[in-house]
Amino acid sequence: MTTGASHVLKKRLLLGITGGIAAYKAAELARLLTQGGIDVQVVMTQSACRFVGPVTFQSLTGNPVYSDLWETNAAQNMAHINLSRTVDMILVAPASADFIAGLAHGLADSLLATLCLARDCSLMIAPAMNRQMWENPATQRNLTMLRLDGIKIIGPASGEQACGEIGIGRMVEASVLAETVQAAFQTSSSLESKNVLVTAGPTFEAIDAVRGITNKSSGKMGYAIAQAAVEANAKVTLVSGPTCLAPPAVDKLIHVVSADDMLHAVQAEISETDIFISVAAVADYRVAKISSRKIKKSDKKFSVELIPNPDILLAVASLPRPPFCVGFAAETEDLEKNAEMKRRKKNLPLLVANLAQDAIGSDESELILLDDTGKHVLPKASKTEQARLLIKHISLLYKR
Ligand code: C5P
């Protein structure tokens, strides 16, 4: 686990720059994207380096710039594969006519071309060239092939060109490209067509006909997460223990009382579930023998035998093909240490830790997200806001 804490998982973009006078506009683009909270990794072709220096991009993004397919000193082993595996999207801006031709034919003659070929993320290009090069049937043929391959083409715009001519071929302005990238990331954090199962609230473990054991969980966090998943267009099932809350507009709401009821409700849904978010404060123990009648009061000592409840999350995470599982840990001390131990024990890709005394029953919470990329702190905010940030984080991790 890394020790450095960031607020949320940043989206990562590989910005490819090819040779053309519009390469100078890519500096502004790198600045806007970085300012917009995106982790930008620049890769330049050799000819792009003749127009703008890599140091400019290194300074603007804070990341090393790569350009050489044969770089032996690069920190990245097999850089061409690793770089494209660690990003969420590639944007080539400007994309020259020559680069577009190579891309259309699957060439791997530069580091950037190799990365575009060896990728499993989406690719967008912003062409920039002289108008006759743009209008040439060969270029148009190549662009048709790229469109068929699912590559998004942004622009070009028309206007005055570097060569003095007027026509179509100018690279779209940096601000427009930055907005397009942000919008594409927005869409990618949607959970459209995903089945999300959320458990929420406390459980109630009966002692007799009228009494029972429960805890102080209000269900607010679980309900807020179900609502945020609905907003992200997921198909949401909420399995709720006893709460006093108005339920969000989920696709399916299942009311349960005990941990055992909750386990059965979850098991019935799990084969259809893509993402399981276990927010419920499930009682760890239940009464061994529940009395069907109200137990009479007496002056004598009275004790009940408690037996462990099933661990619902552990059962789901241990399935041969588990959904993406998210756990919660409310701790009163040694928060991070205990939470990370739980994450490992239950083999969870993500665990959300909070201080029990701050979070339980309250409208606000500070959350610490622990995943394979490290620790991400969501400073104190309303549970509604935290839930939205958490759903974004989950969708990003899920899609990686
Ligand atoms: O109780 P514990 O701290 O281990 O809870 C961590 C996670 O496990 C929570 O996400 C909780 O919903 C889940 N859990 C469960 N079944 C239990 C106990 C906890 O699903 N019996």
C-alpha cells in the first residue's frame, strides 16, 4: 500500500503528439487537462519533438515524456505495452496525415503508434494538416477506416492555416478538446447497464417475540450510495435492514430484518450482480435460541447464548466468479490498519473505511478508500456527496 494519500482516483490520459505546427497548441491542451484534474502522460513522435520540446510537456504535466521506442533507460520496462495499459484513454492531438495513415494500416513504427496498436482503452484523434492533405482521397479513405475501427475523430476546424491558405484542416482549439475529453470521461464513469446490489442499514436479531439486538446504523450511507448508483444509470437492487428512511427510486427494494434474511436476499440476486456494495452494519452475532413468546421478567440473572452470523460479504467475495465487491469498515481505533487487514482477509478490490464514532447515524462522514492503487481520502462532506464520489471511484476501478 502506498503511503501518499490523494483525494480521488485521477483519470489518466495518454496525450500523443505528432509532427505538425499545431503541436504548440498541445501545450495549452496539456495545461488545461492537468488543471482539470487529469493525470496526463505525454508521448511524442520524433517529428513532434522538432516543433515543441518535451521539457515543455514534462513541466506542464509533472510526468516524464516518452518519445523513443528504443529508449533503454526508460523506467518503464516494455514501455509500449505498459504505458497504454495504465491509462483510461488515448488522445492524439495533433494527428498528422502521416500518423493517421499509419494508424489506419496498423503500423507500429514509433512508440506512439505502437501504444495505439497495443491498447485496450478508447482512442480519439484531433487531425491537423494542410487543407489539400485533408481533402486528399487517401486521407479520407484512412479516416473512414479509423471510424469503422471505433476511433473518435474530433475536427478538424476550418480557417487560416499555417501555410497561409484558408480551408479545413486546423486542429480544434485546445479548450474544445479538453472539454471533449472531460465529457468522454464523464460518460465512462456511468454504470449504464450494470447491475449494482447494495446492502444498507442495521440488522435486527430477535431474542424473543418483542426484543432483539441491533446497532446504531441509520442506513443513510447505503441509501445515498444506492441513489448515486441510480444517478449513474445503474440497475440498482437495495437490500435494506430496518431503517426510518424514504427509499431511493431503485429498481428493486428488498426489506429484511436479520443477517440471515439479508444473506438469503443477497444470494438470490448475486448471479445477476456486477457490483456488490456491502454497506450494511450486519450484526456479528445472533441469539442461538429465539423464544417465540415474550420472555417473562424475573429478579434472576438472565443470559442469552450468541452464535456468529454468516459473513455475507466474505461469502460473496469467496464465490468462484465474484462480482466486483466493495466493503465498508467502521472502526473506533487503528482505522487504516484494521481496514486494510479486513480488505485483505475478504480479498476485496475496494474497502471504504470510516471512524464509527463520526459516521454512524450522522449526515456527514470522512471516508478513506483503500484499493490496489493505494489510499484515497474523501474529506468530510455530506453522505450524498461522498456517495457520488465513491460511485465514480468504483466505476473507474471496475472498468480498469
Ligand atoms: O463487520 P466488519 O467490520 O467485518 O464488516 C466489514 C464489511 O463486511 C462490511 O462491508 C459489512 O457490510 C460486511 N459484513 C457482512 N456480514 C457480516 C459482517 C460484515 O457482510 N456478518
